[in-house]
Amino acid sequence: MHALGLFAQEMLALYGMLIVGYAARKLGVLSSAANQVITQLVLYITLPALILFAMDTAFSVDLVVDMVILIVLSVYILLLACVIARWVRKRFYIPKQQENVVEGLIIFGNQGFLGYAVAFILFADTGIMYATMFNIVYLILIWTYGVYLFVRSAERIAWRQVFVNPGIAAVIIGLIIFFAPFHWPLAASRLLEDVGKMTIPLSMILLGSLLVSVRYDKVITLLKTKMVWKITFLKLILLPLLVIPVFFLPVSFSFPLICVAVLTTGMPSASTISLYAKKYGGDEEFSSFVVCITTLAAFVTIPLLYTVLQWIYL
């Protein structure tokens, strides 16, 4: 219960950062242009720095095994999400402009911003390293299949963008450092730590600012849309619960690994899908609303999932 209390306090701190972002946008301190700047700052500077710092750790066989397990788990849950998303698209009536959006919102979660924040407050650098391993397949898939959902065969996927981006580059360099017989110099390590740890507050402030973009005249209509709640249930509850049975296999799993895998799977829908919808002609308004709803709901479901995990495994 003590650990749960500490987790609740950390989550409240995250809520506070989100409220700061919301208030800053409402009061005009932040603009939509500022949101773009913060996004670029996090994606291109602070998050890569955080990954590079977290992966500068002592090599061990157990850690390598954990990495392999996390990558396999990521493949499993993403394939499962793709199957469920495709089934939802075929099973239920969805307006044409929302079809690709619905699939993307079910498959892809906010693993980069909120996912890293939760992993860090729970398990510090170990959490970031585990989240990084769990996100490798996700990063590749969202740049490939995520785009493919919207363009299908109309455009060729820019494979250069898939592998030449800060997230993938940081993971590759981080892996080299992890396996190499040397570490970052003290000054470089301190720099990466200080810059990297800005990722959490900046990410939460950004999410709070993005929530302001919801058009209130459409809120009531969208709240009555059943598909919004279907996506919310699938993304925040069903998919993470489907990960849990894996940990009953006769294999030893550490509690941090279990938590990172389950909680990262239970992240809200990715705002990247809204960007794709805007760029490729999907229903941007519907996408943004679902991102907002799942983000707000996640602040209830994530602590609940953590409580369930503690009850089962501790």
C-alpha cells in the first residue's frame, strides 16, 4: 500500500503538470505554434537525451533477456491490436473519413510522452530503458503501418523517415553504449540527464495544452458517439489486460518489466494519429476528441491497472 500511495502522489504531480499546460494555453501563455515548438523540442532533443542517459547502464545477461522479452511482448500486443482494430472496422458501421482513424487510435498509444513519464516515475532509469525496448517495434510500426493506414497504396512509404529519426537513432546509439565496455564521460552523462529529465514536465504541459483544442460545440455530439467509448475501452482496458496472462507462463518476470509492458500498452491513443488525419484527409476532429477522452480517462485507468498488478504479483 505504501508503494501505491507513492505512485498516487507521483500521478497527482503529473496531473498538476497537465493542468499547468491547460491553463497556460487558456491564458494565452502558450499558442498552437508553441505546441509545435515543444513537440519538436521533446522529440528531437529531450527524449533522445533521456534514452541515451537511461541506457548507459552496466551490461548484464539478465538485462539482455529482459530486452528480448519486451520486444517479443511488443510484437505480440501490436499484432493483437492490429487484429482487433481490423475486426472493429469490419464489424461496426464507421463513417468513411473515420475508418482509418479508428484503426490508428486503437493500435497506437501515447507511449512516447505519457508512457515514458509513467515508466520514469515508477522505476526511474530502469523504467525508461524498459520503455525504450518496448517501444522499438512501436516506433517502426507507427512510421510505416501508421502512415499506410491513411495512404494505403496511394503513396510510397518514406523508409528513410522510418529509420532516420531521433527516436530510432537514440535507441541504436544507446544499445551501442550498453554493449560497449565504456560509458559516457561524467560531463556528458550529467548533460544528458539534465536535458533528458525535462521530457516529463514538457510532455505533460504539452498534453494539457492540446486538450484546449477540443471544440466545445461538438463535445456533446461526440460524447454520444458509441465508437468513442468502444475505442476507449479497447485501448485503456482490454488490450493491457490481454498482456497479463503472458506473465503466468513458467518464465521469471521482474515486477518492473511487468508494469512497464502492461501500463505502456494501456496508454491513451496517440496524438500522432490526429496529425496523420490532418495530413491525409481523415476526420481530424473525431481523432483529436478521442485522444483527449482517452488521455483524461487514462488518469483513472493507469492507477487502477497498477493496483491490479500489485494485487496479482506482489
